[in-house]
Amino acid sequence: MRSGKRSATRSATCGGILLSILGGCAVSKPVTTASPATVLPIHRLAVLPFSGTGGSALAHELIRQMLPLGLTISENPKEADVLLSGSMTDYKPNNKRMIFLGQSTTVSVSGQTIAVSNPVASLSGNQTAPVDAGFGLNGSRVVWVSATVGAVVRLTDRRSGNVLWAGEYAYESLDLDSASKAVAEVLLHSLQSMLQTPPAVPLAASS
Amino acid sequence: MSSSAHADLVSEAKRHYHTGLAYERLGRFEEAYTELQLASNLYPESAPIAVAVGTVAGRMGRIDESQRALEHSLALDANSCASYYELAMIYEKKEMVDRALESWHRFLALSLDEQLKVEARKHITRLETHA
């Protein structure tokens, strides 16, 4: 299955870039720096339209999940320090799974014969092969349908065009909304791990 | 109930069951659901019928009905592989994280389909990390 190959998020930082997403604060905090000349504080982020079917839904979901985190999101890309863009790799509402009803005798990959109740098959054709199924008669089966959403997302420095971070994830869920929500959640978690909000300034230090 | 009367009920349930599955294959889910419910009412001790009801209800978007039928199927057969798979997705949708995790773990233990086992592990990782 395609989503299985994309199970891990990947992130990459462009060395020498200072990242700091500020929730309305005027102070920036470096996360990675190599040279003062390349320091780029990030004050505003813009989410560009994602290419591919379902792209607008996923972009909307990412924005929805980013807002409570205190990120400053601009609707105008020209006002942003960084741009979040992406493309959809999957947006399928109908992944079919075959349910073999009843007690089935199933042959495993190793050739072992095992009795299973109501087994599920991914229909890829090479994992399991129910020999007999169903309530006294062969051939009793029903189809379960799920949805898969997958995307590749990049965070780019608007001025230099450098890619600061990239993530890829796909997920199967009951419906497209649930899958989009999970994909946005995981991508955002990966993105957040390289961003730090400014630490609280102690009162004594600020006076 | 006499054994012959019970046999008649089971026979009638089987008829509705197979009619329901035939409708399901044609994509006529309303009729399929009605037939399968009739089968379930006549023979509520059948786990496969309960799984069929839950699966068709799920395809119709009747998530609560699907959940009830699938949980009933597990009360009848605690090793029903499909019930754990479908319930895991329903629990995730409803953000019932603990139940979803338990269902994925049970599915992982029962399933022989390597592709679906990979998928189950991925769900477990996400639920343990992000949910």
C-alpha cells in the first residue's frame, strides 16, 4: 500500500537559518545558526494553496490547527517570512478491504494454515488467501471502505527560496476529513519540533 | 423453542443474510442494511451477521449503528478480526484513543495480512505519539 511507504515524516533544515515563529511577540529566538549573516527571524507564515485534489482541504486543516498554537499566519504571501506549500500524494475516498465473513481457514505467507474469524484482506493479493468462509456457505464477503490522504509539505524562506523544512505523510482513516486531520496533525508536530516559541522573560530580568 | 422452529429461524435468517449481501454487492446499501438487520433480529447469536450489519452501516455513514453492531459481534466472538479493524477506525474518528489503540493491538495480533499489519502499526504509532 502506498501509505505504508510514506509512514515516516521527514524533516530537513537549511543550515544557517534562524527560525523563530512568534505569537505576536517582538523577540526572536534562534534555533539553529551558523553565521550571523544568514540569520532570518520568522515573524509571519503564509500557507500557499496545495496542489492536487484535496489540497485546499488539507491547507485549511493545517491553518486551523496552527492558529491555536499562536503562529502568526498571513493571507498575503508577500508579507510573510516563510511560505508553507505542498502537494497531495493521495486523496482517495475508497480504499477497499475485503471482509470474509465467518470462520475462515487462511493460508499465511509461510504456508501455515490458520483458522481466523472474519478475516480482513487488503486485496493486494499476496498476503492471505481465505480458503473457506462464511456462515455455512462459501463466498460470504462484504467490502469495507476507508479513505487515504497523503501530502508532501515544504517550508520555504520567501526571500532566499531555501527549503527550511520538508515533511511527507499519508494516513488511512474512516473518511477524508479524519484522514486530513491526522495528516495535518502529524506534519505540524514534525514542523513544530524544529520551531521554538520565545521563552517567558522573568520579571526581574525585564526591568 | 423446538429445534425445528429454531432451524426455521436460522434458515430464514440465512435467506435475509445472503439477500443482504447480494444487495451490498450491487451497491444498494439501504436494502442490504434492511435485509441484514432482519437476519440479525432472527439470529442475534451470529457474529458474521453482526459484522455484516456493522460493515454496511459503516459504508452508509451510520457510524453509531456500525459501532453497536461491531461491538455486539465481539461479544459473540472475541476473535473477530474485522470487528477490531473497523472499530479501530470508528474509535479514532470519535477520538476514543484508548479504545482505538486496544482495537489496533487486537487486530495486529489476529491479522495475517502483512500490508494491514503495517497499517495497524502506523495507527498505533500516531495514536501513541500525537493523540
